[in-house]
Amino acid sequence: EKGTSVRVLEGPFAGKAGVVQELDGKGTARVLLGLLAVWLPRTQIAAAAGARERRLLGSSHRKPQTAR
């Protein structure tokens, strides 16, 4: 599923963690591994166990409005 944290099981990127960016109908997934995005067969990736959700980053230029 798009946005799922995964770990690469085999191949040159074995052991790396990434996030699924895209899926196609041919059985491959585009996985973002840091700054590198690669197409991998779905058989070479598995959902990362205990993957933590990424916090949303706060904006430095928008401050929360206080109730008046």
C-alpha cells in the first residue's frame, strides 16, 4: 500500500528501510530509500514490523492562533 514503511529483503539494497511511493500493475513498487527511489519487485520487500509513524513537522512561520 502507498505510504507503507517497508524493509528490503534481498538484492543490492537488502536490509534498507524505505517508504512505498508508487505501485504498478506489474508487481513492482517504487520505494523511497532516503534520497534514492528504486523500483523493486514486491517479493523483495516486506512491511516493516513496528514501524513508527512519522511526526508532522511544524511550520516555523505559522504560529497557532489563540482563542480570544
